[in-house]
Amino acid sequence: NEEAAFNWYLKAAHNGNAVAQYRVGLYCSKGIKVAIPYSESAIWFHRSALQGYSKAQNRYGVCLEDGIGVPVNEREAFQWYMKAGKQGHGSAMNHLGWCYQKGIGVEADQKEAAYWYKNSAFRGFSKGQYNLAWCYEMGNGLPMDYKMATFWYECGAERGHAASQYNVGFSYEEGGIWGVERDGKKAVYWYRLAAEQDDLNAQNSLGRCYMDGTGVEKDYKEGLKWFMSAAEQGHANAQNNLGWWVHSKSQSFLWFLRAALQGLSCAQNNLAWCYQEGYGVKPDQKQAINWLQSAVNQNNLYSKTHLAWCYQNAHGVPENNKKALEWYQDANEQNHIPARRILGLFLKHGIRTKKNPKQAFRYFMVAAKKNYELAQFEIAMCYYDGIGIEPNPEEAEKWLNLAS
């Protein structure tokens, strides 16, 4: 009986019992039907905190940081977190890490942030373990160490922390530098645990696994279900993925649009394609170029290559091979393989630049070794015709078979 329990806690709280005062604050903050309003939770947390009860000190810090029942006061919030953290309270230690990381109530200090996250993690606090893993992954306040990142993500994941579970899934999907063997089934296992806790990144990744058959049998309906769950909650990558996978052209366009409006550059590139081709929308070359430019402004390499193609083929803009060459070169300098192949064609045929068959061949080869089939075909043609390399029919056949 919640109401009866609350009344007993309230009686003890009025008699000065710190634990009871903390419990009354919890009842108020959780919105349980009691006679005291939600905003008064801060009063009870404060009374308990003044008696040195670490749980209350931490919760009162939250009230001050977020303005719950008291005016926002980040410096004072930090001080209460410190009081609780020095008593070994794991959540307070994690809050201290966050304060140092973001400069909340104290001057930002990434090494101090990592120090407090580590203390929180060793106390078994799952969010502290997740934040420590992130520090190792990003090299924030600690030397970058992907294996240690995976270790701490696993610690958080074992305690049910959804974002940690997602990251463990990602580690198993990628393998290699993350210190674990690539294992699609384990990736799906962890993605599912996180997805069932409504982690949107995990829902999107689980949807992709079902679509690709990574660690699970391909299942279009199941993949679509998980994409939809994340997309409807505003996850931009899931919205973009739905744009690719839904059968309805108009729905595809709308999902690309929703993701593009959130600033996702790959969705902006896809939306530009829809406007160019009239896919799910009336063709509009001006809109296509506008969305391409938005993606280019975010350094999306596919969009740079796409925009170069537009200039090359007078698609929505006047033909301008010089600008086309500039955009292809820009993308190529950032190791974009499709742009490298097209630059090879420019060099092969002398389009807006001097013919250079040997350099063209080198560009084709770099792209071909990345399993880019169009570049493999160009290598085959070079070997057949002796462009940039001595003719070699056997090599030509080999590369032609790879491209097919």
C-alpha cells in the first residue's frame, strides 16, 4: 500500500530521519499520488542531504542542476555532487564526470571527467561504465583504447544499460580494433536487448541486420518493423533507411525528407536524387541542387561526386566541366572511390585536363582494389587496349571476371 508506506515515511521524516526524508522526496519526484506536490521533492532531498545522506545529496544536486523545485544553480549542484561523490556514491561520481566534461558548475577538465567516470565505473554504476567506455573510445581525458572501451561497454551492458548494449553489439559487428572477434549473432543478441529497451540506435542497427542477413536470416518485415519503430521516434538514420526499403515511392520520398530536414547529409543526397528523377515527387532540378548543396556543405563525399556529375552533364546547372573536375578532385582528395574512378576517366580522355593514361590507370587500380566493379572494368579495358600499361589479355580477362 503505497499511500500507507508514504504516511509512515512522512511521519519519520518530520521526526528528522534522513532516510525517511529522502524516501518522501522520492515519492514526490516519482509522481506517486501523495499529499505533497512534485515540486517539494527538493525540500525533502535538501533536509536529508544536510544530514549527510549521500543519496539525498546526489538527488538534491539533480534538482539544482535541472531546476526541480528550486532555481537552477549549477555551481551549487556540483558542490552537492562532490559531497556525495566523496562518500563513494556511484551516480554522484558519474554526475561529477559529466560536470567536468561539460563545464557545469566547474571549469571543464577532461582528465578530471575521466577520473570521476572511472570511480563511478569501479563502483558498478552502469552509466559511469558507459561514460568511461566513451572516454576510451574517443580518447577524451584518457589515451584512446578501443579494447578498453569494449570492456567497459560490456560491463555496462551486463548491468542492463541500453546504450552500452548497443555499443557491444557494434563491437561484435565490426570486430578487429574493438578487441573481439567479429560475430554477427552476438551483435544481433546485444542489439536486440538494447532495442527492446527502446534504444533507437539499436533498433536501427537491428533493422539493418534483418535486411542484410547479418547474424540472422534475412527478414524484410522484421527489418522494416525495427526501422519504423526508430524512425517514428525521430531517428534520422532509421528514417533514411526506411526511405531505401519501403516499396512506396511517395513514402520513400517522405522518409528521406524527414531525415534530410534533421540535417542528415546522406538523406539530403538521397532527397536530391528523388527530385532529379521524379521519384515519389514531381521533378524539380532546382530543389535537387539545393539539397545537394546542403549535403556538400556537410562534406558529404557522395554529394560532392553527385554535384560534379550534375555540372558534367548539365543536370540542374549549366554544363561546366571545370567545376565538375574541381568537385571530383575535392572528393578524391578525401579518398572517395567513385570520384577517383571518374577522375581516371577525365585523365584517360583528357576532359578539362591534359591526358595522362598512366595516372588514369593508377586511379582505376586504387578504386578497383577496393572491389569497385566499375573501376575493375576500366582496368580490364586498360589491359586490353594498353592504356597506361602494357597490353595483357590475361590480366584483362581476370579483371573483367572480377567486374562481372
